[in-house]
Amino acid sequence: MKLMERKLMTPKEILKIENLKTYFDTWAGIVKAVDGVSLEVREGETLGLVGESGSGKSVTALSILRIVPRPGKILDGRIIYRGENLLEKTEDDLQKIRGKEIGYIFQDPATSLNPVFSIADQLTEVIRHHQNVTKKEALEKAIELLKLVEIADPEIKIWNFPHQLSGGMKQRIAVARALSCQPSLLLADEPTTNLDVTIQAQILKLMRSLKEKLGMSMILITHDMGVVAGVADRITVLYAGRVCETADTKTIFYRPRHPYTIALLTAVPSLALRKEKLTVIPGSIPNLIEPPTGCRFHPRCEYAEAACAKKIPPLVEIEHGHYVACIRWSEIDVESPLGAKANE
Amino acid sequence: MKKCEVSIMKRKKSAKLKLPVRNENKRSRGVSQWNIAWRRFRRNKAALVGALIVGFIIFLAAFDALIAPFPPNATPGFYTGEARIPPSLKYLFGTDYIGHDVFSQVVYGARAALFVGFGSAAIAMSLALLVGIISGYYGGFIDNILMRITEVFLVIPFLLILLVFLKVITTIAPSGVGGLSTVMIMIGLFSWASNARIIRGEVLRVKESEFIEASKALGASKRRIMFRHIFPNVLHIIIVLTTLMIATAILVEAAVSFLGFGDPAAITWGQQLQKANEAVKEAWWEGVFPGLFITLLVLGFSLLGNGLRDALDPRLRE
Amino acid sequence: MLRYVIRRIIYLIPLFFGVLIIVFVASRIAGDPVRLMTVMNPRITDAARQNLAAYYGLDKPLYYQFIIFLSQLFQGNLGNAYAIRGGTAVTTLIGDYAWLTFELQLAALFLSLLIAIPIGVISAEKQYSKLDVSMTTTSLVGTCIPIFYMGIIAIIIFSYFLGWFPHGGAHSILPENYPFGSYELDGLWHMVLPTAILTFATLAPVVLLVRSSMLEVLRQDYILAARASGLSERSVVYKHALKNTLIPVVTYVGLYFGAMLAGAPVTETVFNWPGVGRLFVEAVKHLDFPVIMGITVFITIMTLVANLITDITYGYIDPRIRVE
């Protein structure tokens, strides 16, 4: 952790999260959803935030905007956006940042749009909240946005209600809403998971082109390694509320060092590898109320040893820009599961 | 650096509850739906209070002869000039205009309340189940017809028709026929409609869910699907609706008796309120106590019903 | 939207006839009306009975009677009372008493919505707070207290014990008793207690419904999305959440209004309020069929109108319904 602090502070950083802890106080106990997560996003780059369900990815993103639903509470850490700690800001200040500086795209387009208001209403509302424009101007801007996300006949479609549109279109509108005030940072929470595969590809292509056009930074949250491969510049792998490994995309895919990262890569069915059986990571997601001691992955890890259960492995920078939280990283087999493609 | 408070750690219950999947080795312990529901129910204080109240009234009804100091409809105050006196040690709730001990009468009224409550609910729910399941499951033409009929019953002014029927039956039938049973049956016959709609909704919801598709794909017959899959899933809502229906039935019987259309021979709290209405100015105790018990019993079943609903709802996340 | 409204109206017509048929058949099957009418009179001869039957058209087959009934209905003729009020036309009777019933019911409905919705919303916003717990408990208990009991208690406390309000009726019998000598004020003075009770009874379930509906809505993704867009909390709750919250409430109120009307006999009896409810009770006690049928038809029509208004409002709030 200290290594990160010393080396960083690159002026190009737009967001830095330090040791974030967000817990949920439920009837069954305290769920430690995010338990010491640190990451950073540089200007103009896309950070892929990868992990299984329950790894804390969404909660991290919600914590950035401080809209974690009850009974969640942010207990520790710093979230530094453009040099200021968001956790110290007032609600009024935050409302100026949400939607304007930082945009958010939700996972399920069917539920993230209000069913009783038209698209026009929902888009212009956000625009007029953050910008001082007339109703007419806001409407024009909204139609421009729909064109930007490649929706046909925007002047007509804008008056539709969410239930009249397909899943793909709804998600495009969600993207439009997130981008409506030209945010510098976009948080995309599994934007393609609930869509058909073909639509997925379209939306990803759209997001890539928008990112280039508008020069935004983005955190793309997903559990799908295939999705990040094409879009992300750097990847942070999360497991059970903690960071396992952070590096640029190529390094993660071809020179992974954390057993969990390797397991994730191995589990991806790939035509190139032609395995007969699907590899499965043994065991299941840990209980976040009583998580395993020390390294949270150790019960399922094939490299685990006694020391792994005793101490939380620190996030160590093993080479420039490549951080791993595993005490045995140096012993781990370097050859990537992707085999022969390592040098492409 | 400002640390957010860790005050949430002070929650009392967190450590004590055991989660089923505590760690992988203990996963084999049974976590059936009923287990979870029972646990949730136990935690719900309001539901427990409801159960306690209902239990208490049932106890009163079961042992009414032992608890009440005087026999049913006895008028101990009449001869000793103690009619219409306020509550005292001898007459806990006072006496009414003719010398009945209000306390005894109230205790005896418990039985009638429970009788009408359970009876009406049984009839209404049976009809609702029949209509709801058939309508929901078969759909199409049958569904249409049944739903139209249901809507007609929903639009009919319930209380008005009830009063008419009761009056007519008590007039033409030789005295003593049924009496309270008639009231009970009538209430049941007119209360099934809204629950039928709800049940039908649940059946439809279950029908569309994917595991029914899976079951069909495996070749199960229609009837088998209906009983083994749909029915258990609708069961939870049936339990809740029945409990709430009992509460409603008790209120209706009270209203009907209060208006004077109940069975004059039966001892019910509604009847007592009817007589008390004329005496409200001089003898508040005549009306206050029976009414209190009606409220109490209805509250008991309401709390119980709501508690059951919270405990049994499969969609409620922990 | 207009198409939707017309569709709903067309839909309600067969419903209306269905109800008419059931009520009509029920009231005839329930027993030979002539016998019922004359059951108090043991000396009546068969010939006299037959005359009565012929006079009221009761000796014709059932469907024929029904057709006559319908045709008269459409001419606005509901017949005359048999046994009460000296045989006045039913329509006149209803006309005289209906307004008083409506006065009470509508005032109570309006007030209860005015009070219940804000309370429900605030309770949901501040879930588990002292305010929430007390409001919810009070409302829950309120749904369990029989209206007539509430009325009796209110009369005991506010009328007999404190002497603030009259214990019944719509107006004082003696003009000397009018407050400040005003007839209108006297009417209002008499309205306070019954309206207050009816309002409380109506708002209790609505508070609970608004609260639970709001809680459900606040859990939805689109509310989180609204927050993520930077909208103020007030906007999120009162614009985005409220509209969705009111959808089940509208449905409920629509259904409930019919129940409220049907419950008029009870409230009006407790407070001796001269409305159609009290009239109905009297009519049933005397088995006066024209009046019974007349009031039933009247209340059914009102219920259907309420349903229609509910459907229209519902279609206005929830766009998903309009496209069926």
C-alpha cells in the first residue's frame, strides 16, 4: 500500500481510491462487501474492474458516488477525485458531481429507467438540473444525445416510455443519460450483462467509440474477461472485497501472477485452447459476514499454504504498474493459460 | 482524514444468528423454506404479539365456562338491584341494563367470534381457491368467465346485500334455524371475490416461472404440475390471506350484529354493542369492553397475518 | 387515452347488468315478496294476496318482472316504497338523502388522502424512526377498530363527557341550539364527529399502503439512478418515487370507495345521520323491496363510477396501462 502512495500522484490521475471499506449492517450480521480496496484511474484510460458476483465491484462504484443504499455505510478510506476527497464533501457538493462530473450506467436497463416518465422527461431533467438551459434547448440536447448513441428516429423515440423500447435501446438511453452533461469519468456497472450477445457487442463498440470521441475516463465493471479484453487499458481484479491484482491488460492476460486471476483466465472457455472439460474454480464465494482469515482466496487456492491464512497479503508492486496481493507470487508459474498466444 | 463512524457495530443481534451457509462443511444442515420462514417469524415481535393475542382468545373460548364467574346470559344483577352499575370487584366490567355481568358475557362472546371468523374464512377461502386456481391455471375462456363473475361479486355492495339476505332468511325460516351459522355462511359466500383474484395472480406468476417450463420439458402431466408445483407455491399466500380473512369476517359479523341483523340468541360482541348503543350515555362500560375485545382479536389476527406474510414471502431478501 | 376511457366504459356496462341481475334474482328468490310483506299480517286472505301480487306485477314470470324493472329503471322510475315513508317514490327518497351521505363520504375521503399520503411518505423516508413506528402502529390498530366502536367511543368522550359536539343527527332539532344562530355552522358542527371518525378509519389503511408502496419503490434501481444523476433528494422522492408509489394507492382507493359507500349504513346508524345508509337499514327491517332495490342500484352505479374514475386516473399515471 505504501509503495503505491509513494510512486503515484501522477498528475494524470483522475480518480484514486485508497483503502476503501464499505460494510452493510444487516439482520444476519455485518457484510464486509468492500474491505480495503485501492485502485486508480488515469485520465483518458479505461480501467476494467473484474470479479465474480459478490466481489464488491458494484459497491465500490456506488461508494465513489456515495449512493450506497441502506444498510450500507462507508467506514474508512479515501476517494480522491481530481485532488479532492469525495468522502469529505457535503451532500450539496456531491449532487453537483453526480451526473455532471461522474456518470453512472446501471446493469439492468429494464429497471434503471423510471417506467412512468418519458425518455424526454428523464433526459431533459438531468440536463436542466446541471446546466442552465431552457426546456427547448434541453430537448434539443437530448435529441443530440440520442443521435450520439445511435438511436434511429430520435425525435420520435424520445417521447416513448421505457416499456415501449427494446433492451438494447434502453441501455443506449442509459448511456445517453450518463453522458448527458459530459462527465469526465464514467462508471459502467456491467452494462452489457443483461443483454443479448449481439447487442452486447454493439453496446461495447458504442462505448469504445464514445470514449475516444469524448476523451472520457471509464471504470468498466464486469465479471466477463472477454469484455475487458477488448475495451480496458488496465485491469483490477477483485475478490471478496479485496484487490488481488492490478496491471495493464496485456500483463493480466499474458503474465498473471495472482492465483485467482489465473483461475479466472483458465475458466474462460476459449476455442483456441480446446479443452475437453470446462475448468471450474473449486469451492464457492466466501461468506462476507465471516470471511476466511488472511487471504480471502486461500480456501480455494491451489497454491495456498499455512501462512496464507494468517496474514492479509499486502498489495505489492512487483514491476512498474503491476501490483499483486499474494505472498507466493514469485513462485507462481509464469506461463499464461492462454499458452502460445503469450507473445502476440 | 475523517473516519466514518463505526457505530453500526453495536447492533445487538448480529453475532447470534447462525446463517445456514456458515462455512462449507456445515452446508448439509436443512434449510427448507419452512425453516427459514419459522426463523423469520420468530424474530418478528409484532407477529409474536399477534399470535399471543389469538392464543389468549382461544384460551378464553375453550375455558369460558371456567373463567366466567356467571353462567351465560345469567342476570345476577337483576334481582339484587345491581343492574347497570359500573365496574367493580364483583362485576369486573360492570353490569348492563338488565343485570348481565358484562365480563362473563364478553368471555362467552369469544367462542362466537372465533366460530364466525374461522367458519367464514374457510368458506370464502375455499371458493377463492377454487376459482383462483382453475382460472389461473386453465386460462382462456374459463378464465374469462370466472373473472367476469368475480368482478360482479366485487362490485356488489357487500354489506347491503348481506343485510338483505340475513333479514329475509331470518324472517322466513322458522326461528332458531342456524342463526349464527347463517351469518357465518353468508359472510363466507360473499367474501371470496377479492382473494380469488389475488390467488389467480399468484398462480399466473408461478405458471410463468421457468421451473414450470422445465417440469413440462421433463414430461410431467398437467395435473401433476398443478398439484406438485403450483399448489405449494401458492400455499404461502393462502395462509396469509386466510388469517387476514378471519380478521375481516369478525369485523363484518360485529357490524351486522350491531345493526340488529345478527342472531339475537347468540352471545356475540357485536350483539352486546347493539344493546349498548342505546345506553351509551349512562353506561359506557356496556359498550367499551366488548368493543375492546373485538379490536383486540382483529388486531391479533392482523398482526399474525402480516407477520406470516413477511416470514413467508419468497422474494424478501435478508 | 380517450380510446382507453371508452374501452373502460364499455367494459363496465355488462358488469352493471350482471349486478342488477344478481341483486334482482336474489331479492326475488329470497322469498316470495308478497308473503314477506304480509308476514306481519296473519289475517290476510289469499285473494288479497293475489291482488297485491297483481298490483305489484309479482305474479308474472321472473324474466318478465326483470324486464319491467329494467324499463322502469331507464325511465328513472324506481317504484314507490311499500312500507316506509308513506309510499313516496323511491327516487325522491334517494334524492332527499343521498347528498347527506355523499357529504360525509367525500369529505372523509378527501381529508384522509390529504393526511395519509404525506404521513405515509414521511414514514417511509424515515423508516424505523420514532415517527414511523408510532404512525405505523396507530394506523395498524386503526384498521382493526370497528367503525361503530370508534364512533361510540368518540361519542362517549367528546359528546357526553366533554360536551364539545352533538352526539348525532345532521342538525339540531331546535334552532335555538344553532351555534351563533347559523344553520350552516350547525350543520358543520354536527358533521365534525362523524367525519373525523370516518376519516380516521379511511386513512389508517392508506397510510400503511403508501408507506409500504414507497418503501418498495425506493428500493428500485431507477431511484438509485436518479440519485446517481445528481438530482436532489427532494426531487428523487417527490417526483420520481411518488408517482410510482401512488399507482397501487389509486387502485386501492378506487376499490375502497365502493366499500366505504357500502359501509354507510353502519356509520350513519351510530351517529343517527340521515343518509341513504340509515334509510337502507330501515328499509331492510321492513322488507321494503323497492327502496332496497333502489338504493342498491344507486350505490352500485356510484361504485361503478368510482371504478371508472379510478381506471382513468390509473391510466393517466401509469403509461404502461394505456397500451394494451
